Amino acid sequence: MADERTMSTITWLNSAKRNRQEVSTVQDHIQIRQWHRFNPMLTSTPLRTVPVV
């Protein structure tokens, strides 16, 4: 199920001036936009150091 951000992006991409796009085109635009907005530093877990005793 698409989340709210994806639906907002679809609404933004499928505006009145661009409403003749095919569904596959909108999907491609969404995937490209999500890829460029992805920040691996926010999703990766930090490395844990083991304390030396």
C-alpha cells in the first residue's frame, strides 16, 4: 500500500498540465525521485564497538 508521501508525489507529478501521462511513466518518475531522495546515512545502523575490558 502506498504511503502518504508517495500519493502526494503522484498528485504533484500528475498535475493538470501533465495529466496525459501513462501510469508506467508516473511510476518511473516516482522511483527515480525516491532514489535521488534516499539517504543511506539515515537508514543504516551505526557500527557498534565492543568495549574492551
